[in-house]
Amino acid sequence: MKAIVLFDGRDASGKGATIRRAVRYMNEKRNIEHFFHAGEIVLFDRSWYNRTMFEPIMGFCSDKESKRFIKDVPLFEQMRVKDGIRLLKFYFSVSKKEQLRRFKSRHGDLLKQYKISAVDDGRQPHEAQVAPGMRVIQPPWPCVKRRP
């Protein structure tokens, strides 16, 4: 079996920690250029869905580019599935209050400061717009709601 697992969603929602737990006893990750040997699983922390999720909101792509992506990405995914690859997609969510707490805790933690970027502060107010947009792309994304 071959599998691609996409972990996407809000910043500080636990995607990275979930992936670290999942791969603790696995071989190293591979990039899309190195797809695929039988029996392998490729995990993505974030995915190609930034084109429709955050790039239009942050001004990194036009509405036209985002709409073209929404039209084209199902074909890309269908090609993977027709090649015998199982595609699993998970959207991680966390409350704005908990997300803000996690952001603030990163500022004081030398081991987590690398996770902070200027884009983070600009994205948080817009994240409520993102999850509904994910519903138009099939198959639907199960939502993993993180507790504090």
C-alpha cells in the first residue's frame, strides 16, 4: 500500500506534534519528487492547499489563481488515487484563544521561536474564512478539533 497523509489547518493546532508522534518509529520523510515505493507513507505538514486557503487572503496569489487551483487540484489528487495511492486529508483546528496562548508561549521559548513568523500575526484574524473553503474540495476533510 502507498499513502499520502495531508495534515493542514490552523497555525498552532498540533499538526507538527501529531506528525512527530506518527513518524517516531518510521523512516525519514520523502519529498514529492521522491514518490513512491510500495509500502511507504508520505506525510505533509501543510500541503498544496495553501493556494486556496491562505495565499488569496494574504495577497500571495490572485482570486483567479486560487479559483484555477480549486478546479485543478481534484484532477491532481485523482491521478494519485488512480496510481494506487491512498489519500488521507485531515484539517486541524484550535480555538482562537488557545491559538493565541500557544503563539505567546513560543515567544518565550527558545526552542520554539523558530516557529514564529511575521505572517502568523496576519493570518490569525482571517482563519475563520479558511475552513468553509475546504468543504468544496472532495473528499471532505475530517476536522480534528484540538483541546487546550
